[in-house]
Amino acid sequence: MVAVGFSRTALRFTKGEPKLYRSSPIKDKGFCANCGSLLFDQFLTPTGNSGPDMIWVQVGTLDHPEAVSIGSHTGIESQLPWVHFDDGLPRTRCDDAPILVAAVAAADQKLGGN
Amino acid sequence: MGDITLPITGGCLCGAIRYESSAPPNWVVCCHCRICQQAHGGLYGLGLEFPGEAFRYTKGEVTYYQTTPWAKRGFCANCGSSVDMWYVDDPEPIVWIGTLDRPEDWPLERHVGIESKVPWHVIGDDLPQRRTDVSKHVEAAKAQDFYSARESSRLGR
């Protein structure tokens, strides 16, 4: 995903109702039930640099994706070996964020997982 | 690519939809077109085309949305994962690489839809870059509309 984070209080849906899918114990994905377009990601618990007060809107759904730019890459532990980025931006693994790791562990425990 | 195990398998995020192909893909592309950006929410769609006769769904029901008169895109109604795309005049499905069980097996071969690439996205490889020309599919869609009302109603099946 390529996403831009907005304050949850600043962003409102002006038409329609996104459908939510809980893609992990700590995150929902929102999409259009009619056409399937992926619209946003939203954390359910604080993760350090994000949380329920933020909404991560998929850049491709903006009317003007060219008007924003990305600041970093995350989740690079799963980056496909044949994908190349030459942009010099910071790159992090998900487990570089201890609060994120703890949030996942806590949610797993609550669900009775291992 | 190394050794490839057939069939090639994949499915959506929640597992409701599963597919397989008994043959390797015809080609692998990164498509920067505006519809790929909107459907996937990102900067592009990474797709490969399987031979039509080799590909089948083994589980679940794909929900289709007709994005243009000449193409439709399929997704999982439960988790929203984009799964495939079909041109009206082409029996070979384009499947999104991220849904493969082993996406790492199929490296990109070229960029298409380059006319819609977001300017600040820097492509970090030396692969060929092409504009997308859908005129063949547009003409096919028009012909189907013109010659057969029954055919045209099938476009959105």
C-alpha cells in the first residue's frame, strides 16, 4: 500500500459508506463494496507513530495523487526481491517499532492466539 | 525464477477466494494507469496474465465491477482484495501479483500505462516503459454492443 495519514477528525466521508475488513488484530481496512477499491487503513490501537486517531488513505484514491509525496517505506521485511526503490527515503521493518510489536502481541493474547 | 512448482496458486487476503493456474504466466507487468491506482489505492497495479485455459478458481465467488465498457475487475466482497481483471475480448485473465502465494517467483518484465505515472514516483529499475493502448479492446467492446445485445449484457456478468 501507498498511504497518506490524516487526522481522523479532519477526514470525513462525503458520500457512501466504506466496508471494513479486520485484516489483523490491530488494523481495519476500508474498501468500496461496489467496486472493491481499497480506500484506507486504520489502526485500532496506538502503534507509536499512529493509532485510532489517524486514518491512512490510499494515495491512488486521491483525486490528485501527484499533490502529495511519501516520506518513508515500512514493512520492508516483506518487500519482493525484484522491487527496486531509488528514492533514498528511510526504510523500516515492522519489528523496528516496539510499540507496534507489543500491540500485536497484546491483541493476539486477547484473542486467545499464540 | 528458479524451479517453479505447478500449479501456481493464490487467493485473496481472507482466503474466501482461491485460484490456480496449471501453466506459467504469459507476461508480468507494472501498470501505472489511473484505474489501477484507484482500484488498488496505490501507485500502480502489479499484474500477470495467465493462459485462459490454464486458469481456474478453486474456491469462492469473485465479485465483478465493470470499470470501463471494455474491462471488468474482480474483488473479494468479504475482504476487498483486488484479484483479477478481464478484457471483454480476451479470454486470458490478468491476476494481481500480490495475491499469489509466491509473488517472488514472477519478477516484473516491463512498465505499462506510463502516461499516468504519478510524477514523484521514481521507478528504480531499467525495464522497458510503455504507454497503454486499449483501442483494440474499445473497438471490441463497441462491436459487441453493436452486433449483439446479448453479448453486451454479458460484459457485466
